[in-house]
Amino acid sequence: MAAAPIDNKLRYDSPACQVSNAWCVGNVPDTSRDFRKNELLLLYDSNQPSSFAEDVLQRYRLTQKRSDELTSIRTKMLTVATNGQDPKLLVETINEKEAKVEANLSSLFFTAATTPPASGLGYPLDLTGITEAHQFTKGAGIKIGMVDTPIDILHRSLDNSKVRRIELIPAGDSNNQKHGTAIAGVLISQNPRIGVAPEASLYAVSAFSADSQNPNDRTSTAGLVAKAIDLCIEEKVDILNLSFAGKSDPLVRKMIQKAVNHNIIVVSSAGNGGPKAEPAYPAAFEDVLAVTAVDEQESIFGRANRGAYIDLAAPGVNIFTTSPAGT
């Protein structure tokens, strides 16, 4: 089957793309899209007085855009505009000269583009082994943390009493909710053809949003991803689902390690760049379960990432799942 249509900025090569790029993870061949060009993050001890940040902003001609607290690591995080300065050079300079401040690029992460699914969807759910697993558990008592786009929390296949949506970015319209709703359905849908853990609860943190200039792009930054993971740690989730990919980022790595230290199982997409692709993150971080996809014949798609960091393969083609507006 031919690959699903794609936009001209991202390349989607996962097995899922053969049917619908709603389940692809974007690879970003253009290195200019690795981080936001007029933005960086400043991190410092949360016990520092407010005047501390003001002095740093003035010294480096930065403008504050957002302030967050990363409670689990006792860190204040400022998202700042560089006002035309090169963020890479600023990060190097600040980290060299400032003993009490850590600068971090505003690295970009991407979920998938979404298009209407192909006809005849209905991946054989039994291939996951879920029928056997359901003899022992359907996820009761387990809390899943999900960092993704907003979800359609009113979807008829999702038990609203078991779903909590936290919005770091606005819920937006149905286009903004497609990817998160699809992932949420696979995790906890009440539809017996979809959900693998229908009795689990879901803590869904909205950290990705659609790009108004490129509607198929759903992006987030290292700062938003870090804050979302921090919230999941504070919520004491059991499992953390990260269905997105990007480059290696030190702040995201630190937050994932903190989650692992709290005995949270972290699962992430392994990447879809093909056999010669560089490792995708956060999947390639140590202690993260990196999952790639197989088709109905249990064959790995030719463009799936390879490498020792990949832990598991699971169904990833022709997935039947939920979509916004009750569809």
C-alpha cells in the first residue's frame, strides 16, 4: 500500500503511515527545526529571590515569556526571548559564565500529522496478546500519564470519570485534539476493539499544539515537555506514555531520569527515520522503553529505526482508534 500523503516539511516513515499518518512520528531532516530560534530556557534553584532572574535577564538582554516551577527537581524555569541573539551562542556563554543558572535550548519535539483514516480499519487487536492479558487485568488501579496534544475529553468511548486533562496549552479545536485523542483511545477506550487498558485511569497533559501556519505539525518545546513530565511525577503516575520524537535534550533527559527514579515506567516512540537514522529521543535515553512498530504480518516496516536502544515491537499499522467529535 502506498504511503499516506505528507506535508513538505516533515517526513513520516513509520509503518502506520502506510494506512494513516495519524500514527506516524515526524522525523525532522531540516536541522533548522531542532529548536526555536529566538527562545531559550533559564533554569535555577527555586529558592532564589525574584530579583535574581531579573539581573540575569538584563545582563543578557533577554525578555521573559513564561515562568514555570519544576517541583520534582526544585527548579524555576523561565522561557525567554533572545531578542535576535543566537540561542546556541547564548546557551554556551551563560553556562560558561553563570554558576547558578543553567541555560537550555528550547528544543522542538513532534507528534504526527493526522489525516482521515483509510477505509477498512481494524487491526487484529489479538495480535497484541491483550486477550490473554485481560484474563488477569484490564488496568484497574493503574494511572497512565500521557504527554501529547489535548484530547476530546467528552468522547463517548472514553470514560470521563477516569480521565483528567491538564492543559499547558489551550484545548483548541478538533484538529488540535486528533493525535492525543487517538493515543488516549488505544490506552483506555471502553470500545472493546480499541482500548488495551479500559479500567486504567488517564492523566493527560496537553503540551503539543497545532501550528497555525502548518496545520499538520503538532509541536512542543523542551520546556513544555519538561513541565508536563514534572506534573506526571507529582501526580504519581505508574506509566508515562511519550508518543513523540526529537533530538536529545539535557532538560528532558533530566526529567525522564527523575521519573524513572520515582519508579515510573517510561515508554516512547522509537522513531521512523529508517535503518540509517540517528536515534530518536526521548526513546533513546537510558531506561526508556523504546517501541517500534510491526504490521499485520509482524514484519518491521523498512523505514523503522534500527539500533540497540529499541526494546520492543508492537502493532503499528491499520490501528482502529478514537478521533475527536465522537468519531
